[in-house]
Amino acid sequence: MKSLYAPLFLLVILTSCLGYKELPVEYDYSYKGHFKKYRSFDIMKPAGVKDETIYSDQIESAIISRMKFLGYRQSDNKPHLLISFKIFKDSLFFNGYNQPEIEEWIKSQDENINYDRKKLDLKTGTLLIQFYDRRQNRSVWQGYATTLYGPIDYSNQRQLRNAVISILDKYRFWAEGFMEGTASTDTDL
């Protein structure tokens, strides 16, 4: 009976990947981020402003699923990370950064590296997801998918979800204590 679980698990994993096409995306991060110390998150919603996109529920759902997969707990009581997202339908001049891959930087966590800015002229259809450290009151990570790298139809539910998944695949940090099974219930760092 035990030998049946391995092939069944493999089949589930493979079928869940059908229809998923990773998009080329970019991301930037802050050298002040405490990426291995975050345990909770919440979706940031602007006060008094109703998001007019009909896609926001789909984006929010995909973000929540991914964060829970990584072991983060959604909390509206002092979450470590506040996550925002926006689709820019028009062109956008955007500042990004030439940085070491985050997995390489995290080994040294050198905060004294200079930011090497790069200006991006994003034509149309950019999805931006940003993570804010609530305690530091600063953005610590942002990822974006744009039509600059290929066509994305944000009105197509599958392509929209693929864009969110592709962006969040670049954020590769498990919630603190999740892998050890000792995740703390304290929501403040």
C-alpha cells in the first residue's frame, strides 16, 4: 500500500503542472530585507479605494495560495509582510536594479552593496507584486511580469495565474520555522 503513494504523488505533481508555462520575469530586492525571518503576511488594500480590475480576486487568490504553500500564515494582526499588486495597462517607466541573484546575496547578507539602478521602459501590460516589511516600513521585494518579455493576456485567467506564479517563483523563502515544523505563533518580529 505504501508503494502506491509515491506514484500517485508523482502523478498529482505532474498533472498540476500541465498548462503552466513559466514566464520570464524580473525581480528586485532590498538589502535590508530579513527574508529568513518572516512568518506572516496579509494583502494590502488601499484605504477608501476600490480596485477596479475584475482580476484582483484571481491575483489575490494566487498570491495567498503561494504564500501558504511556503508556510506563511495570513494574518491581519501585525503581519510581517504586506503584499500589494497592480496591473499597469499603459506604458510605464520603472526603476529596477542590477543585483546579484537573491540566493547568492542571502549567503552574505551584505547591506553595504550599492544599488545599481536600471531604467526600464515597460510598454504595456505589467503586473507588479511588492512585499513590504511592516516593521521597517519599506519595500523589501518586488517582482514583475511584463509584455516586454512576450505576450500576456491578463484577461485570460490561466495566463494571469501563470504570471502571478512566475513572479512568486522568484521569491524562494520558506516562512521562518516552517521547514523545521516549529513555526512560532508570535506575529511580531
